[in-house]
Amino acid sequence: MLSLNRQSIALISDHADPAAVIGLEEAGGQNVYVRHVGENLAALGWQVDMFTRKVNPNDETIVQHSPHCRTIRLNAGPESFVPRDQLFDHMPEFVNSFQTFQSKNGISYPLVHTNYWLSAWAGLQLQKTSGIQLVHTYHSLGAVKYQSVELPAIAATRQSIERQILEQAECVVATSPQEEQSLRSLVSSSGRIEVIPCGTDTTNFCLTSKPEARAKLGLSLDEKIVLYVGRFDPRKGIETAVRACALLRARGVENFRLLIVGGSSPGMTDGIERDRIEQIVNQAGMREQTTFVGRIGHDALPLYYTAADVCVIPSHYEPFGLVAIEAMACGTPVVASDVGGLKFTVIPDETGLLVPPQDVEAFANGIDRIISDDVWARKMRRQASENVTQRFSWTGVAIQLSELYRHILAKSIMHEQPWSFRTSKHSDVAIMAKSRVPLVKANK
């Protein structure tokens, strides 16, 4: 539902469908980010179209999330799942489909916010042909990812585009100071960066009763619950969590259960990883203490966080780490890898613990510290929830992005150089009257 009184903007998320069911192949933090950013920007006065690639012929082409926010699925290659590292060849068709949609519907997007490097390439092509104002969020950085894995064939292309988008976009949004530091040290010293974190739905993820959550899930009140939430991906470090729990068991720690929450698809990469993790569980003698919960709805996820005594996030790298703030919002302390944005979201000894990635003993020690000290755990439970509520609401994130967009569009209208998001002194009312850009003010 378009409105003549709203400024249309586009969010591009080529492989991560904002309307997808979270937990399926390729559906994770980026999907959540784009969906919530889009919906909250619409609530602030924008007309938001979120573009992604159609992966199933039975999927609706347009999904209306709210009166002024929708997902639009474009044709780009086969209407089936294609691994991310094989999608680049289909991106020219994605751009053509995007331009065709604009032309057929008479829509012009003065600002496009791209997500992930493949979408960045699309944005750069649109920038060449239509003069859009381009904003980008990385979600994952090749320069970091490729430090610990064998380089795929697409690596050089990806890293070149990641450098190009930083230097040529109007602004790059880093989700943590740590990501900003990585961009400057590993990608380029040029380009504008603003730090705006990810968020969480603090009405859905919030502090509630642990006994009630366990009763609804059929979990014992006597067991200590260790929780992992996320995709089955080697980079998520599930193996570390399993081996850490096996080490605790070998030390004589009893009466605890590891819950692994996340979906998988047979024959796809996440299904292969789940099979590998199940083998490790069996080899480590952890079958009786481990439950593979499978994929669950996002609305049921708070029950699992609330029921847990500790949430483990053993990722090899996380630009931000949505699971951490979701868990902490529900009052669950985390034991997380001391990497990337997790250094920003987790406050050691107050909301959780940070330990070296892939360090089984360190994770075991961290889990043991929390589940064996009820007084400290209760204190962290309260502190964690309060901290997330204050720092990471989606409304707050959207307000910051909205302000950034307004300054960028105001600058493009006024043709002023240089500009500064933090210190800009434009006459907002006059500029917004000319441009139809919504003037949004946060409620105090």
C-alpha cells in the first residue's frame, strides 16, 4: 500500500528473505535485522520496500507486513535455494528485475540500503545508473571470515566489492565499534562509517518467569539448562558447545541438559552440519544429556531463552550477534566467544562471560561458573535484561537509521559537502517539506 505522503526507500537483502521463516537454510540474523528495521522505519513514516531473491515458485511475490512495509521477491536465477557463494552470477538478473519493478510500478527510490556484499554489488550498479543515495550494512566481512578458512573461488571478488562499497557508498552502517575497527584496519581507511547497533524486540524478548517457561516446555525444574540457538553452520561453533558440556560431564557435573535450537534441511549444508554435530554428540557420550529441539517459531523462542540457565554463543566470528541480546533480554546470562560484536553486546561478569573462541575448556569453565552460582546468576539475569532494554530496542535502532537517512537525503538535495550525521545543522523542517522525507522525532 503506497502513500503519496511518504518517501519510498528500498532495503535490499538478496539472499536473506525478510519474510522467511527464521531458522531455515540461510535464514538468521540478517533476515531478522532487515525485517525489523523495515517494519520500524515504516512506523516512523517511511514507505519501505524490502527486496530479496525468490527461491520457491510457490512463494508469494509480494508479502505485505504492514500498510507501509512489504517484501518483494525478485527473479534472479532458478527459483530454488542457491548457496551464497554461488549467487554472484545471478546478481545482474537481480538488478534487472529491480529496475523492471520500479519501471512497471512507477516508483523511484532515492535511497537504497543494501545488506551483505552481494546486495552491495547490486547497489553499486544502481548507483551508476540512477544516482541513488547508497547505504550499506555488511553483516559479515570477508576479510575476517577468510582468515580462518580455505579461500573459496569468490573470495577476491567479494573482498574487492566490500572495499568498493565502503569507499563509494554514502555511508556504511557498522553494528558495533569492533566492526568499525575491522573495516578500517582490514578493508579501507576511506569512506564514511556510522555505528548503529542491531536490536531486539523487547516486547517479545523480556524478563518473565523461568518456572512458567519450563512448565510450558515440559522441562524439569531440577535440571540446569544450557542453550544454543542458531543455524547449523561450522562457523557457529556448535561443536565447541557440545565438547564443553562433555567436559563438564567428565568432571562430574550432573543433572544438566544441552538444548540445541535450530532448523536444518536434509541434503543442504545445514543438514550436513547437523549430521556432523549429532555424530560428535554420540561420540562424546552426550546423547542422554542433549536435545535437538529443531526449528521453532520466533514467537516461541523467548520461552527457551527464559527456561535456560545459560546461553552459549561459541561462534568463530560474529559482526554483532543477535542471539546474545535476545538471550540477555530474557534475563539469560551468556557465555560467548570473545570476538567481533560480542565484545560490544556482552558486558563481562555483568551480563555474561567472554571466552576465547573454540576453547573447549574455557567454555566449560564459563558454563560451570554460571550454573554453580545461583546468587550471581540471578544478579546477572536482572542486569542483562535491563542492559538490553536500555541499549538495543528496534525502535531505537530505527530512529537512528531514520535520522541518518534524513541527513543523507537532505545533503543530496542541498548539494552540501562535507556532511556529518552527528553534527549536521540543516534546517530539517524546510528540507523535509521539499523532499517529502518524514521528519521523525523520538518520544522522550
